[in-house]
Amino acid sequence: MEIYNSNPHVLNLLGHLVVNQEVPLPPDLEKRLNKAQQEGYFRLFNNIDKSLIRKDLDPDRALKLMQWMMDGYTGEIINFLKGKKLSQIDLEPYWEDFYAYLEMLRRVFYHQEEGEK
């Protein structure tokens, strides 16, 4: 959210390019955008403390499930936003929704301390 607040115009342009795909991107720009998306996933899933994942789950499979869930959520949001002008949409509810899903993933996949729910 900090990045969006500091660079809203740049992120609105990138969001528009990703969501609407009205004009094919030049190959070099598409390559850079794909690299940025891959780096985002790497940062998201790199250095995760796998010891926090419940002991009855395979940590790598749990992380893969989390990634698939996030991919599905991202696809749903992209489909919803297609054709809309991103600069005129209040994205805060979508961020709140996203963080609520992250919290649910923590409760499902992470082991809970005694008395924690």
C-alpha cells in the first residue's frame, strides 16, 4: 500500500496495462512486466519461515496452495476490473479484502500457539 501511495500514477498505468490488455505490449516491456511479477512472487514467498506451517502439512505443498489461492484471487480481481478506469476506483476495499484472505491463510496453514485462535 505504501508503494501505491507514493507512486499512484505509475501503478495505475501498470494496472491498466495488466488488467485491460487493450494494446499488445512491446516484447521488451512485456518481458520487463513479467519479470517484475516474478520478482514480486519471489519477494512474497522468499525467506518464509517454514517452521510456522502446521506440522501435519508439507511446507512446500502448503506454500504452493497459498500461491494458487493468490493467483486465483488475482485473476478474479483482474476480471472484475477489466474495462474500468483504475484511477477512479477506491482500491482500499480490495486491499482490506486481500489482507483478510491472508489472515485466513495464516489461520489455515500456520500452527497456532496455545489459546490463540
